[in-house]
Amino acid sequence: MKPKVYMRDYNGILQGIKRRTDDLEFVSDPRNCDCILLWQDVRGEMYEIVKINRDHFHKPLIIVQHGRQATRDYGAPENFKLLADKICVWGQDDYDRMCGLGYKDKTVITGCPYFSRLKPKEVHPDRNIVFAPVRTMHEEPMNLIVHWELKKIELSHAQDNLRNNHDKLVKEWNPQIFNPDAYGESIPYHEIDKNFRLIAKLTPLHDKGLYMGSQNNSDPMHAAHIDNCVQLLQHTDVVVSLEEGTFQTLVMAMDIPLIIVKGWKLTEFAGKDYSKDRVELQTKGATHVEIGELYQTLERELAEPGRLSNERKEIVLREFGDINSNPEDNIIKVIKEII
């Protein structure tokens, strides 16, 4: 008989599990399940489910790590208590952290369920630079400072393109507004910025009106979010961001150069003060630079995209786990064992 599972997902982390109907039966009422499978046990609605289960249902409860180093919730400054019976973590780094916090018996390395969603990069004629602003509880000023710096670089490349093709364009460029029948002869901006196209990867928490130019909008709550991220990265040459997070690990997993601009620090989130206890990740898989070094660093990464390939592989192995394993199989094994 298949185990009955009540499941709640976030960030698409459990989409692969949801498709395993040959192994599991999914129910909509936790009272009717053999096991509860959640993406965290410390905040909001998920915490309420955990409390109700503890007080009334008494079902085995498993959580699956939902983001890069999400296990930091159980250390300072949050110091949340792990309430689940088991936690499935992605890789060795998070396993070591949970062991250090006293949860070795409750922690299992299963690998990151995003493995099956990754796709090879595709050949493209443009040089696409994706800016991934940080996502907190509000828009961050540093997001816009860096984006606008990147926009200046993009405009500089576009201006050079116009200068280099000036004489040809004088003869051939017929703006549509003056010649409506000659639409095929007009030159849209995406033809001018091929040498350096800036794309802002935004979520509903970002102020879209302040990110001038091309945008990729996706909601982490949407089922297609991770697939949208991967599709974007298939045509990306370099990613620029302010932190190393889950998306940035996807970047490394797809062997794309990653630049982190220094200067941002998480100081507050969900009412908690992070100004003293939180240390931002700084691995060898990314190039960390001051904003004044951004232009030169971008040119280097575009010219030498494989420069840090080995370092990226090492980080992915420690953070995501063994990319050759099957995380869904491993999670299902934990479910059956706990039942």
C-alpha cells in the first residue's frame, strides 16, 4: 500500500515528489495522511501546521530544505528549534551545520531536488548579463545602485554600436513613426544592445518601475518559477548579484560566471535583527568585487567564462549534493522509513 502524504510546497522544491504517484498517494487533509511533508517548520502557516500536528494529529513530520543554507534558521540570530522528526538537507554544508546544532539524528542528506530541472546552456548570438537583485521584505537601495551602474555599461556599449555603424544607419534607418510601412527597416533597441544586454530578474517584491530596460519577472510562489529561472540561464553569459543564494547556486550548477558586488548586508528580516550575527556567504565559486571594479570584472568574465568552472563545481557539490544522485528517491526513502 502506498504511503499517504500531506504535502505543502514552496519554490517548486517538491514538484518532483508530487509527480511520484506510483510511490505515494497525496491527500488534501492532514488527518488522513501517514506522513506530513513540508518545506519548513519555523514560520507562518507551516509553523501553525506543525503545532496542530503536535497537539492533535501526531503524524510523522518531515521537512525538506527549501533554499540555499536555509538551515541557518536554526542558528543565530533566529535560533529556531527543529520541530520536525526529520529534515532532508541538500548537501554536506547544511548537514554539518545541523550536526553542529545538535540535530545529527534528525538530519539526512538527500540532495537538491532541482537537479532534474537543470538544462544545458543554449548557443545565442547576444551577450546577456542578468542582474539578480536581493529579495528581502522591501526594495533595497543597493539593488538599484548596482542595476543603474550596469545600465550605464549597457548604454555605453549601445552607444559604441551606434557610433561604429553611424554612416550605415544614416542611410538605412527609417524610424517607424515616420515611415509606418517600413517596419522591417526599423531598428529596435534589442538589435543595438546585442554586445551587452542587461536583464533584471525580478520578483513581486521588487519595484519594477525603477528597473529600466529588459526584465524577467517570476514569482517564487508560482509552480513554474524554477523552470523560468533555468530557461533564463540557458541564454545567460554572466550573472551579477549582491549575495550568494539559491538562484546563484543554480547559476554555478549551470557553469555560468557569477559576480557578487560588495556593499549589501542583511540587517533585518521578519522583525529579526541580523546586523551582528549574519555573515554573508563568500565562496570561491563567485567573484566578489567593489562596484568600481564591475566593468573590468564583467569584461574578464565574458572573455574567460570557464575561469572558475572547477570552483563552481566544488561549491555545487557541497551545497546541492551529488548531482548524480536522485533526491526524490532519497526523500521517498526517508518517508517510508519514518512511517
